[in-house]
Amino acid sequence: MAKNTGDGFRRGSVTGRTQFQRADGLYQKRDERTGTFMEVKQSPGKFKGVASEPDGRDTDNS
């Protein structure tokens, strides 16, 4: 499980989640198991510790 360090980054990756950049430039999370769309990041940049689609960090439907 990913842990916050308090220094602006995480140790480890968040499992069972991926992120992608939407057409409007914001990043959104997706649950790998169900395919459900999750929250949209309103501030600039990516979610910390969440794998980008596709990068192969997690297994199929982890």
C-alpha cells in the first residue's frame, strides 16, 4: 500500500487504480477492477503514486 511521506511524494504505488489525461487536460482516476471512473484532479499535474494508462505497473485487473 502506498504511504504518504509528508515531503510531497508517496512511497510505493496505489494498486488497483490507473489515471489518464482527459481531453480537457485534467487527470482522472479509474478503478482497474470495475472500470468505474473516479475523481478528477482539479489542480495541475498527475495524481501521486497512481499508474498512468497504459504502463504495465499493475497486473490485469489487480
